[in-house]
Amino acid sequence: MVTDRRQEYISPEEYLEGEKVSEIKHEYIDGEVYAMAGASDAHTTIALNLATMLLTNLRGSGCRVFMSDMKAQVHRRSRYYYPDVMVTCDVRDRDSEYSKSHSCLIIEVLSEGTEAKDRGTKFKDYRRSPSLQEYVLISQDTMNVDIFRRNEEGHWVLYSFVKGEEVEFTSVDFRCDITAIYQDVTLVEVDEVETL
């Protein structure tokens, strides 16, 4: 969630150096820096569940799994985000210590304050990355996973998963029951959501 906005232009180099010593994380968009707020128990648990399963599945493959402290670089250094989970299998990302620019999978756990941005601006930015094959949005309130997958023609196709289904990330050859993603998370029942 964005909580603070600076007005003056900051270069990408200034931003990257500042993030190395900052006590809080900031996202960077075209010269402006935005402070990020903390995440809920459900948000953190879902991200950790997925990162753990992906790490186990990808161990020894050459792919790397990162959580919310690693920046994703988009737009040739004009934008940096902190995705909840990110996977890169590209050797070019090994040379960059503080950001990755060739991710094949990016996962965001949705919250009320970030959902519009995650579905809108961030997705617009992320899909410009030629290496990105899947962009995943996960509800933290109900058992729902939306995967936007780039097809052979370069178009993004939505695949939605709900309770009782197996989730598949084709970019890294990973499958799991959707309940594994939500392990130890208290969810709102579907009937409760419909009456709200």
C-alpha cells in the first residue's frame, strides 16, 4: 500500500542507493518515490507459502525465487516494484544484486488498498517485460487465484482457480492444490462475501 509520496524528481541511481540504507521500502515510478506500508498476516502467510513451495520445486533448476524485499525493474530503469513473490530463471539477473529485470513469474497478493493498482498500473507495466510469462493475483480473503498467462501470440489470457482446483504456473512447471497456497490462513466464507 502506498502511504507517502515525495514531490521532487529522483534519478534511478539515487533511488537505488537510497533503498540500500532506507529503513522502509519504496517503489519508484518515473522519478517519484512511494513509501510502502506493511502487510497483513494473511498476505504474508500466502506469499510465504508460495515462495516456500516454489523454492522446493525449483531447487537445482537454475531458477531463483524472491520475496517482497527484492525489486522488479521494469521500463528500462524508470520503474521499480516490490512484488510479493518473483521467479527469474535468466542468467542476466545473477549480476544484479538489488533488482531483477528478467522475471518469468510475478505474484501479487491482493489487499483492499492495492488491488486496483495491482490489476491496473502494475499489470500494465509488468506485461511490457518480454521475459514475463505469468502474472498472478491472489485474493487474501477468499480462495481465488487469477493467473494472467502470455500465449504464443503474445496476448495475455486469464485463468482463474477456486477452491477444489489445482493451480498451475506453466512458466516454471509448478502445480499445487489451491488449499496449499492458503494453508494457515483464515478465509471469509463465500456466503459471507455474497451478503456483504
